[in-house]
Amino acid sequence: MGSQICIMSVIVIAWSRSSHGLQYMVGDSPWTIPPNKEFYNDWSDHLFFQIGDVLVFEFQSELHNLMQISRREYENCSAENPFRAFWVDPAAIPLIEQRVYYFICSFANYCLLGQKVSVTVHHHSSVPPPLPPSSPPLQPPQPQPSLSPTLLPRPYPCAPQTLSCAGHSSPPSLVVDHSPGIPSSSSPMRMRNLVFVPCVLLSVGFPLLV
């Protein structure tokens, strides 16, 4: 039920604006010397004006006036050739076309003190244009995993006491005859054949050729 009421309210507001427009009291306060030079333009920049809306200026007639002027005169704070001049409070300005309207107070140096405003008028629209998308928040850099070298196990020498050779209690030895002469019966053969016996490394379990 509550959502239906909200939808109906939005439809009524949109229809009312398209039919009659909205009235804005300029600056949401009397038309006078503002507290800072950008006061009135800051106010208009935060609003979305459409054709059919009305600006209302309320001021003390003996102290202020309202001049609708060109952009050139607006920038120079002069009102030598105003489009319209309002001397009596209040002044209601219907916004009847898509353009930028410029207004100042021509008393003394009030315009130089900030009593001026520009209003940009748009075509009819039920909703104001969408705001530009905000940039996504920056993500903090993720720490990279440290790359440490992988230490491979180094092969250890085969100790005699850890070897068990088939049919031998100790590793085979290579016998070399160092005598250059003719072999005698008391000396071993000049060089025995090199015998490869497969051995098993008991402590690790990997085959080793000796």
C-alpha cells in the first residue's frame, strides 16, 4: 500500500510540473546582497529548471531592483540595455524557452558584490538527467607471493656400511697390477674386469650403480 502511494505521488508531481511548472524563490531568501559572490549561482547550479517554471524575486523596492540582461552585460555588471526591468516587488519571471537567463541588481555596485544570477532552462522532462557514474574505488595493491627457490634434496654418497651387494659383504674393489713386467704367479692379474653390481641404498630406497 505504501509503495502504491509513493508511485501515485511521483505521477502527480510529474503531471503538475508538466502542466503548470514549479515556482522557485531565487536563493530561497530575499533578493539582496549575498554573503558571498557565488551564493546565487551556487543555488541555481543545484536545481534543474524546465520550460514552464517560474522564478520569483522578492526584494525591497526602495533598495533593490531586478534587470534581465544579456550575457555580455551580465559579465560586465552593466544594465544599459536590459531586456526587462522590474522596480516593484515581487517580480515573477516565467521561463518560457530553453536558454540561459541572466539577472542582476543595477543599484550601485551590488552586482559586483554578488547580487546576480544565471539560470539554465531545459526542455520538459519527468526526471532530471542522471548523474555521471562515479569512478570505482581504487583497490589497494595485493601483495605478491614471495618466490623462494625450491631446494631439491642433494644425493648423498653411498657409504659402505649402508650398501648391501648381492653375494658380497663389502663393495667390490678394483685390483691393478703396477709391475710393468711379465706377470708372475705370485702377483695378481694386470687388471681384472670391472664388475658392476647393482646395490640398494637402504637408507633412501633409490637404485645406485657402482
